[in-house]
Amino acid sequence: MPFIHRVVLVLWTLVIAACTPHQVAPPTAPSATAEPPVAVSYRASTWQQLPGWPGEQISASWSAWLQSCTQLRTRAEWKPLCDEAVAIDRGNAAAQRAFFERRFAPWRIETNAGKNTAFVTGYYDVLLKGSRKAHLGSAPIYGVPDDLLAIDLGGLYPDLKNQRVRGRLQGKRVVPYWDRRDIDAGKAHLDNKILAWADDPLDAFFLQVQGSGRVQLEDGSFLRVGYADQNGHPYHSIGRWLVDRGEFTLEQSSMQSIRAWAGAHPDRVTELLESNPSYVFFKIQPQSAGAQGALGVALTGGSSIAIDPRFIPLGAPVYLNTTRPDNHAAIQRLVHAQDTGGAIRGPLRADLFWGDSREAAELAGVMKQDGELWLLWPVGVVPQ
């Protein structure tokens, strides 16, 4: 077996063992899988079956669609669709609706067990206070470590499409990368990778959860940072950690309740944060770029979602039917799969980007809604 294949299999086995609560037998190529397979079905639907179609903000969504097209039009199968879309008047909602109805077909996303209720959360573009230098109580925001290995398994084995493992070299051995506790303890030696210091460790943590944000520095200037990579460990919800310890109920769990608990228990904040071994690394982005998602385009508040790309391809239009977390009013709109997230796993999962306002932070922090998802896929092509 070639050396790189041996490295991949060793790294794969080690990462799976580190990330699961039980022992996993070493996989054999090419049939190895990262997680138990999830059975997904795409049920052919009609436009009349989409609640409220075309939704309450198709023109705002059209702008997000054109953002997706800046990436999609480089692919042969998407180029004709995007070329046609660019020529449509941005203010002509009727023409935009007609474009989607003519060029796409809706497919309801379900599991093979017949489940079709999605779990919909929210996220936002973080604004936090920080500085260029460390001070008492501050927390570092790191760039990507030089020794972080990221191997795309799909490039070696088609069955492992969209699966990537991360690790580091220890002598001649490949081992899992440092987890949050180890990184906080300085074992990764990342002092030369510090982009800035967040005034509040909880703010730095939520920046990692949200994936992008702005740091207002002590001189009043802003530093925009965006997701660059991750340490390869699974995301564990700190809200769930608190629920499991009886600090509050699952229904009470929100970003706001977590902040309140941390304020009342400052001596346990480190313990809380280190219950999540996942760690996100950032890169500096231009201020003008706005919050960017995994598709590589600027996110649009209310019209961009994070998804699991194993089931909803990045760039695809999606019709979302859910409710607001504050007044439970219907959200029925066209959105676009422009981002991913460590906690966004499975076909019936979406994370709605709310924007960068204070209201966006408040809504994202409490959003835990049921919903429905329809993948909009080019006419004549069956999603798989």
C-alpha cells in the first residue's frame, strides 16, 4: 500500500477513535465511512406544495442567489442557469419567480423512515471587543497552525466524498490534533499564530461557533476574521453540557442563558468551554467582504443558510418553511446553501444566517425551530 494511503488510514482510525465514545474497528479502503450512513430521500414535489411559495422576500433572496452564482457559474452544469439569472432585472420579482419555476424542480428532503421535520437554528456575524495585545482575562484568536494536517479522503476514495480528517505528526506517527483543553494549555505552541485577543473568552468561543465576525480593537478600528480551519475534533454543545448537569432545561438553553450562567459562575467558565473539544482557526478578511461562508461568497442576512453538504450541495437554492423564534410568525422563503458548520449534521438540518445587527444576535441565540426543507434542483436532474 502506498505510504500516503497508509498515513490516511492510520490518521482516519486515530481521529475516529478520538471522536467517538466507543471503539471503532479500523476501516478498510475504499469502503470506509466517517459516520453511520444516514438514509435520505428526495421526494418530488410541486410548486403548489411549498407553503407560501414564492415566499415573503424573493427579491432579497435573488441577491443571495446571484452571490452563489459567482462560484457556481465556474461549473459547466450551473453556468447556463447563472448566465440566464444575471440577465434578469433585480427588481422584477415576477421574472425571478418564473425563472425558478421554469429552471428548477422542488424536492422535499426526508429520511427513508419518512421523517420530514427539520431542526432549524440561527447564527449571526459576531461583533466583539478585543485588542492586539493580551491583557488579564483576554483570550487569543488563532490563525491556522503550521502543523495542522488536513487530508481530503474523497480525493483518494470516492466513497469518502466530503470527508476530511485532521491531525498532526508526532515523530513518524500521525495523531489527532490537539483538542481545546490542550490548545488552551499551550501545548500547540501557537503564540506566533495569534491574530488578536478577545476581551472575553466567552466571546471568543461564540466567535468560533458562529464562524466569522468583527473584532473592535482598542483604537476603534475593526478586524474582520473568517473561518479558516478546525482541529478535527467533534463539536459538543456547551448548552447541552449545562442541560445534562441540571443547570437549566433544554427549552431554556440559548446563547443568552449560557451567558447568564457564565456570569453567575465565572470560576467554571473554563470547564464549560473545554467541554467542547472542537477548536476553530481563523483568517483575516477584508472589511468590505462581509461575513463569508464555506461557498466563498458573502452571506446575506435572512437568505443564507448553513447545511450539511453531504445532503444539500453548497450553492443550491432551498425553500425553507419554519417560524421566527420571537413571535412564531411564519418564515417561508427561498434561501441558499452557502455555508456549513460543525454542528450542522444530517439532511434535516439548517442554520439560518440573520446578519450582523443586535437583533440578529438575539434571534440567532434563541432559534430552535421545527421546519421543512425543499431542495430546488435543476429540471430534468434527479438529486442523489
